[in-house]
Amino acid sequence: MKYAVAIDIGGTNTRVALIDEKYKIEERAQFSTDADNPEVTLFKIKQAIDSFDKEIVGVGMSCPGPLDLIEGKILTTPNLHGEWHGLCITKELEKLIHKPVYLENDANLAALAEAIIGEGKKHNIVQYLTVSTGLGAGLVINKKVFQGAHGFANVCLWNNGPSHGSIYPGGVEAICSGTAIEQRAEKAGLIVAHAGEVNDLALKGNLEAQKIMDDAKLYLANFIAGIQAFIDPEIVILGGSVALKIPGFVEEVESLVKTKVYPVVEPLVKVRKSTLNEDSGLLGAACLAFNS
């Protein structure tokens, strides 16, 4: 049996998992990320890998970005500080464990998991979108992540549209993500804790909530219709809390997408929910290690 290690470095916690070639998680460890000192976290990762006591083929890893996926480097991130910025993390970990390490962002890894073992496993061109706290995207072609020239992108859809944080005004994430939905509702005077509560108010007839939810679905559909036109994926898979926990969200978005493409394309539009759980990023990291 072959084994790989999957690592998810978060701003708060780091998860490390031992995964076999059938994509079963055999063992896992979790500990606090030292947000100021990468050496501490990397050493704990090494200790976790050593404790698994298995010969591994390699390591797949995700961590907060923006990232330079070509060089395996963390560029800058609000969640990690100091020497994390500019760190070539793949090379630093390889020095400790003497195995190849591959870096990807979390959305790309979730996309890879969907394409290899999830809802997209029967397809060659798989587009994944996570609609959650933020909005991330991953494209997998012939079971390989397509990174692009630099490994990151954003799309502006709405001139002078909503914004939050550092997201460009009118950017798709500033309209469709859970954070955007919640913040737009709060600005409209609604008392909500998350996007699901905005949807609940919409179903009860609140006009402001209905407008916010309608915007989220409409602009996400516009975004996917653009993807259909330029990339022509066989399937678009939606994950994340907004897509998975709001009843009817994915189905309504698919129906809207079909109204925005040529009639000959409409039967080919396939927008589906993710079938993987919260471990999709770890499973994708294992896919990366096994298939690189």
C-alpha cells in the first residue's frame, strides 16, 4: 500500500493526515499554527509525519495565500506574519522530511479531489467553485490542476458594485460569498449571523434579503456562464457552505446559467453540488502527491 501526507496550514490550526492510495484517511493530527514563526509549525509537521511511521511517496499541501504556486512560495497573507511572507515553504519542508512537497491553494485541491474521486471523476474538464466565507475557484483538466501563468485571479462583474475587505468593488466574491451576503444584509439594517439567515428572511418575504440572495445567484450564474463560454467545462461543481447548506441554491444557479448560454449549449450545462465533506482539501492534497 502506498501512502501520502496531506497538509492544510490555516491561520489558526494546521491539519496533517496520512492517506492511502485508495484515498482513505488512516491517521490525522491537528495543532495550532504559529502565525509568526514558520519554523515552529514546520517542525510540528515533521513530528506528525514521523509519528505516522509509514513510508510516504510525497506531500501535498495548502496554506493561506496569495501563493506563488509555480515556485511553491507564500507571497503574503493577513493570517500569517513575519517570516511566513516570502517563504518558499515547499523547499523548507523538503529539507526536513526528504520527500517531494507540492503546494496548491485550497480551492485547487478541492477541485482536484472532485475530479479524481468526487462528482467530477467521470469528466475530463472539471470546474470547481467554493462559495463560502470567500469565493475560490479551481480548474482541473485531464486530472491535472490548471494553474494559469501566476496561479491567482479575480473577476469584476458589477461596475461600482458591492465590496468588502480588499476585494475589488463589484468582484464576484464581493457579491456571492457568504461574507458578502451577510455584510450586505447588515448594511441594509438586517440582523443576521450568516448567509443562511439572510436566505431564511428572503423566504419569509423580506424584500431586502430577497434582493441580496437574488443578486448572489444572478451574478454567480453570470460568472459560470462566462466560464462555460471560455473554458467549456463538462461539469461545474459548487462546494462551500453557501452552496451546500442553502436549499435550492445550486439548482437555481444552474437554471439561471441555462438562460445565459446559446440554446445549443443549454443541454450541456451541468452545475452540481460537491459530494465530498470538509476533508476535500486534504483528499485533494493526497491526490496531488500521488499524481505529481
